[in-house]
Amino acid sequence: MELSSSEVQKFPSYLRLYTDNIRFKDLIESLTMCKSDTSSANFTHLLETSSVSEMNQLFKVKDFSQRELFDIKDAIIQNITYSSLRTAYIDNLSENCLLAEFENIFSIQKKVYVSLFSVTNQAEANRELYYNQLLETNISEYNKIYIPAIYRTNDQLIFFFAYKYSDKEETDRIIAATTIISLNKGTVETHVKNEFTKANSSEVDVNSTEKFYYSIKKILKELGLELKPRKSSDERKALFDYCKYLNKAMIEDYEESISKELGAVLKPTLDTFILQLNTQFPISGDAEKRILKKIESIYVGEYITKMITSRELREKALEKGLKGYPTKIKYTNKDAANSQTASKGKNEPLPVHEIFHSINTVFEDMSVLREIRIAWFERFTFATTGMYERKASVNQTMIKSTKNYLRVVFASTSKTNKEMVDVVLSEIRRLL
């Protein structure tokens, strides 16, 4: 859209509503990158503010060009999305909405444009599909989903949602969510802040990230943006296979070396033992192989648990070019019992845990995966920005696939940014 730098606007700013959702230092850095030779003195003044409150007050008394306001609002939404909305739901547009041609993109813009007024019930979008009233929208009513912004950047449609509720301590809370749709690729990602722990479920309509996500899906459908049905069984198998691959890649060098040495000693002994038992209890060749494999697995597990450190395994994973390693798996075993295995923390891959052998058994028996936790190496997730502290430092995500959703939760301690979130979600999409 062609914007006039001379257009200015004053308004009662409601940026303060999002104070808990904004990583202020990162926001200033993003806005600094937007500064140009034509930027106003007020924009420069904005970059010198030291808090969300101070920035909010500045909007009330100073003028900014429309171009500057667009940059500011877009930067705030991106900051909120990638610093605070740590739960992401992964989808794809249905084939009917998979739009690669410009004419089709324009038609879906028109659908959104026509529906926008009735959905937002606040103000109509302009013809170029840029509606961003983030700073002007007062989230005043409880238990209502607001849509302060819907706009297009390149091939993406971005929806920003806000929901207000009063928690058990009668404190007002604003929960933000962002849906990002790539019209060319057909990908859909919905990012939600997980801050419903204090919600009173009997009084709050949206009391979980899942319910917020379901409400957003309903809104998207009203706008003609239908999501493709997922096959959760295929997703779980792909994620399970990925865990198995990561686990195997870390230990295979040790396993091969130990098994070779152990087999040379153990097989002759086992042959003699089985030969003595065969008169009373015949054992087939296949059964003997299974026995040998279980003994080797137990021995390898004991060796790795006692002799190999978590640091050595992490370095082995990096040596193999792995982007991460599993630290927890929840599964349903072949006897239909729910169980889980987990290491002691993000710096300990599963193989160094005392239950190494049971993990191997889970992978061998093709149990059904319910949820996994993966530690991702920061050297991959922050490859461009170089934000990682050490070569082997990691951040964790929980990944869960059900018939209703595919969800990725970034750990609360993660130093999330756009690059990190995009790398992780892209890697998960690649697996599926």
C-alpha cells in the first residue's frame, strides 16, 4: 500500500494493556531497524523510551506519520507473538483455500474484507486489507474475543486476537493470540499465550489455550478460511520415528563398538547354555537372537548410564549434525497402558538416564506416542542471530498430537524469538 508520510494521527493509546506480553528491549531493537532518514523527531523520541508505560504515554501526546504507525504496530504484534505466545498450533489450509495465484489471493482478501466489519464489530478495513487498530482498541468487555488487527504482509495474512477475563483473584488479564497464514504455502500457525492457570472455569468461556484455538478456528471458518483435516496417527508415528532416530544416532557408535566386543564373548557362551537347555526347553534360532539382543541392550544401557556423560552425548549429537534430542516421551505401550520416560533436565539426553533399557524397549515395540519433549540446540535455532551462550546450549519444547490439534509448547525459560520459533516449527513440519 502507498502511504503518505505526512499523514499523522493522535489517539488514546491502549498499549499498556499488553505490558505483560511485550519484551521491551527487543521491541526497541526492532523499531530501531525501521528508522530511516525520513523518520520524525517523535519516532526518535520513541526509541529513547525506557518502558511500555512511557511509550504508551508518548502515543497520547505526540504525532506520528501513518507509515511510522504501521511499522510500530506491526513490530509490537511480532514482538508479542514471538516473545510471549509460547503455545503454537500447527495446521494447513484446505485444498480449496491453497492459493498460489495472485487472483486467488486477491479473492480471499476480498472475502476477509467483506466479512471483517461483522467479525470485528469495530471498524472497516481499507481495500488493501490493512486493518490494525492495536493501539486504538480498548479491550473493555470480559469474555469476548477482540480482533484488533488483520493485515497482509507479502503472502501472509496475520490475525491478532485479544481476550479479557477476570481471574480467581479478581485481577484483569489480557490473553493475546496471533494466527499467521501463508497463502502461497497454505500453512497456518496459531500462537496463544498460556496464562489460564488462574481462570475460573465456571465463569470464563475461554479458559485454556485449546479453547482459544478452537474459537479462532471458528472465526477463520466464518471468513472462508477452512483448515485441512489432520491425520493425528500419521503425525504421532512421524514424531515417534524422529525420536527413535535422534536417540539411535546419539548412541549407535557406542552400541556398535560394545556389541561387537560383547558378541564375540557372549554368543559362544549363550550357544553352550542354550544347547544344554534344549533337551528340556527347545529354543529356536530367532528366540536366541532376541535373547542376545536384549542382553546386549541391557549391557549397552548400563555402560552408557555409568560411563558416558550427558555432555559427551550432546557433543556426539552435534557431531552427527542433530538439531536436538528427546528428553521425555509419553506413550501407550503394546498392553494399552499409559507410561512415560524422562531425563532429569534439558541438558540430559534420554540415553544417560537409568531407564535407558526401557526406552529402547519402547522404541523396539513400536508403542503409540502421546507426547514428546525435545531439547533443540541453540546453535541451530539461533543460527543467524548467534544468541546461543555455548555450543551445546539448548531450549526445550513439548509436542503433542491429538485428533483435535497438533500443539508445540515452548518452555517458559526459552529465549524465544522469530528465528527460533520458525526453525522449530519448520523442522516439525518437515517431519510430517
